[in-house]
Amino acid sequence: MVAGEASGDLLAGLLLDGMKQRWPQLQAHGIGGPQMAARGFQAWWPQDKLAVRGYVEVLRHYREIVGIRSQLRERLLREPPSAFIGVDAPDFNLDLEAALRQRGIPTIHFVCPSIWAWRPQRVEKMRQACDHVLCLFPFEPALLQQHGIAATYVGHPLASVIPLEADKAGARRALGLADGDEVVAILPGSRRSEIHYMAPRFFAAALQIRQARPGVRFVTPAAPGLKAAIEQAARAAGLADGLQVLDGQSHTALAACDVTLIASGTATLEAALFKRPMVIGYAVSWLTARLMRRQHLQPWIGLPNILCGEFVVPELLQEDATPEKLSRAVLDWLAAPARISAVQHRFQALQHELRRDTRALATDAIEKVIRT
């Protein structure tokens, strides 16, 4: 298995639960993070080696990443596993899967790359690389099957893990927050490159929010290995004394908050499943942004907006992701309880749509691939 970032590690950990239940003697190894390790996964490399986003950002780490993939490919070809499961990270996994599949190793890709949103040309690589794709969203299998790619909708595991009614009071007690506090969760991303681009903007926005609403409390969950970088960014922004930086605990932070200022990615879906209003911000290097815009197929980048088919929450990207605009969008939520209630009802319906027995459905599909 290969999972290349915090969200993939979480998804892979849930998948391992299902496979371990079906095959108690399962041995799993490759590249992963702490959620996978907690299930007995043996990581030959840590996942943060692959946690890089953006064309320009990847170029800085290209030689190391390609070297890791080459070493992993050779090791798996020498000692073929029963199956290879690539969890998201398509730029790394699809080429690896294609090489393994050519040598007869069954390949499963967990999380359909968003070919419906951008880079549709990736579908040809998927046809060459994947024996089967496990899809998180209900519309994806039919799209893939049009291109001759076998796929199964397994639901989004987070929709079952996250409760329909989050314990906001309990989460606040766990973080030392009072029931009456006004709380904003700041999630600048789970990759070092995201912290570089987003944390200074988000923390500068937090200062402006605090000026408008002096009693507001801020919490930021830090992905493994990123706490020091987040704390440094907070100090540089002048927010060190007003920010509680957590070791992980992103779900606790989202359950506890009133609004979240959040970087685009899987975390936005988690926020939606916690029924939290959000402001999505994102920025990359200007060259990466220019290349991405050319290949983008939809008007939204945030998963809650994509799944709802409209802008239910604001997105502020690149030059629009300024502290002034970000802070104003957060303050707009805090001043509009009726708007918050409406988006919470929308997110409740979305969660029901995504709730499936993901562990069982995914394990059934994997078993069929292995035994074919």
C-alpha cells in the first residue's frame, strides 16, 4: 500500500480495518503514516516524503520522490504481494501501478482521481494502471466504466466515522474551551508546501478577526511533523499567544469550532461532515496556478461545493486569498446564524448520501480482484 499524505493515511487506516477483519493474518507494507502504523502497517518510507502539492513544488523534490518509487517498484517486483493498493496520490501511484500490473500483480486504486474536475487525460493512464478503482462518490463508477475501467462505489468512509451529530460540548471540554466561546478552527493544510503558502495568510486573517471580535478563540490542528512550522508561522504573524496548536486532533478541532478557515483538500469534506460553515482558501506558486487553471473543468475546487454543485461555501484562491477577504468571509459567517443553519442542513443530506459500509464494500471488491 502507498498513502502519500494525512488524508490518504486516514483512508488507508479505515481500509486496513476491513481487510484485517477479513484476513486476520494480513501483512501490509509500503508507504504510510501513523493511522496505518496503528493497524500494524510496516512503513518502508514515511508518508511525508510524498506530501508535496503543486507542479513547481514537486520539482524541488522530484529526484527523491522518483528514487523512492523506483526502489519500491524493484522491491515489489522481487517480492510480489497478493495485491498493490494505491491510496490517492495518483501522480506517484498510477505509474507504479502500471509497472506492477504489467508484471501480473493485481492493482487497486482507492480514491478515483478527480478526472471529472480537472486533468481528464489521466483516464488513459488509469486504464493502463488499475485493475479496479474504489470510488468515494456515487457518480464516479459510471464515468469510469464508460472508459472500460472497473470500479465500485464504496461510499466515503469519513461519512460513517464522523457522527451525524458531533459532540461540540465534549470537543470543547477536551480542548479547554468554554461552551460560550466563539471558536474558529484554522486548518492551513497537511503538507509543508501548504503551510508555506497558506499559514501566513490564515494567521494574518485571524488577527483581523480578533480585532473585530476580541473574544474569539483560535485552534489549529497540526499534521505529523508540521507543528513547529505552524508555530513559527503563528509567531511571525504575531498570533503566538492567541492560537492553540494541537498535535493532530483535526476532528476535535472541527467538532469544537463555530466556523473553520480551511485549505482546499479532503479536510473540507471533513468540515462539511461535521456540519461546520467554512471559508476555503488556497494558493500555490503562480506557475502552478497557471497550469492548473488550464486543466480545470469546473467552477469549484472545494469538495463540498463540487458535491453540492454550487457555491454553498466561499472559495478564495490565489490573489483573492488575502487576509482581508479571508477574515471578512469568516466574520460574515459568524454574523449570520440563519445562513449557518441552512448550510448545516445541506451538509446533513450530503452525509446521508455518502454513508455506506465502506470497509465491507471495499474488501469485497479487493477480494474479487485478488481471486480473479
